[in-house]
Amino acid sequence: DAKTTQPNSMESNEEEPVHLPCNHSTISGTDYIHWYRQLPSQGPEYVIHGLTSNVNNRMASLAIAEDRKSSTLILHRATLRDAAVYYCILRDSEGGTSYGKLTFGQGTILTVHP
Amino acid sequence: DSGVTQTPKHLITATGQRVTLRCSPRSGDLSVYWYQQSLDQGLQFLIQYYNGEERAKGNILERFSAQQFPDLHSELNLSSLELGDSALYFCASSVATATEAFFGQGTRLTVV
């Protein structure tokens, strides 16, 4: 499985933007970049995913580098409810030996200060 | 609400026992994934089924087994339980391999 590298932790203030980086230098052409987050005592929650172009949804934006070797999850205005562990994951769209499984790393612990 | 239902929410059992965890995927989702999350290990992929067939296996112990039934619900069977099997077990489902996956709220298993 292609691996991702994320900072262990980041901090932000409420109502400020947050940029969560992810490096994935061994990404293949068929890998989608997925982001999930996990709040305490809850199951992981889908945030956003993309292939090559930047993506926006109601939760966040995903900025993907032109060479696809890195990406950034952008929370435009952090709230206290955004405090969670954020996971950047590569997901093979063609199945192959991984059949689309999500391999979680350690993720980034985001702390949001009031 | 993700649409993925896991039962039971909590389970306490003794060492050596066998338990069955159940997962109902979102309507229309053919893929089901099982994950284990313990305090010191993070989220570990166990096994994946697609439309009733096993498709991928992760770090699943031989004491553990799973299946996906014709109605697409899945069960994870854990036997000869040990204290170290205490963890949160999550099920996820997705329509296809490239689309988003939706996770249930998990089953918290405590082995005493």
C-alpha cells in the first residue's frame, strides 16, 4: 500500500483556517486521496476525496499538488467540533490487491482552541 | 448517522469465549470492511467482503473469521477470546472501491 506522512499534531484557534498537510510521494496513478476524521469515541467520518483536481464540499476543501505527491486538507473556519484525528489515506480505485481498503496511519491530532 | 449499523454497541465477555459482531451496510453498498482499534494500535484493517466474497485480508487472527450474507450484512466472529482482543471493532461500507466509505459507530468489546 502506498503510504502517507502527516504531522503528529497541529493546533488552531477557533474561526481560523486550518491547513492539514499530507505527503504521499509513492502515489500511483489510480490512487484517490481520501481524508477521514475521527472524533473521540466515534467511528471515522468521511471528509473529502479527490484524484487530481482540487475539491470542495460543505465540510472542507482538498488541494492537490500538481505532481500529486502531496495534498492539503483545508478547514476554512475551525470550530471546536473540528477537534479530531485527521487521516490522509490513499485508496486504489482499481482494486488490485488492496480492493479499495483504507489503510489508516497515525493521522494528525487537531486541537482547536477557543 | 452514517447509515451503517453495528450491533451490539457494547459487549463484555470472558476469556475463552466466542462472540459475533454484526454489521448492516448502507443500502446499496456491496463492500464491507472490518477494522479493529485498540489503544496502542490505531485502526487496523482486518478483512473486506464484496458482494458476498472475501476480497482482501489484513492482520486478522486465525481465531477471527467473517462472512457476508446474501442480504449483504456481515458478521465478524471472534473465538477463544483473549484480554488483548479488547478493542473497538468498526465496520465500514462503500459502493465501490474508489468512493467514500461510511463507518458504523463500532462495537466496544471488553474481554475480562
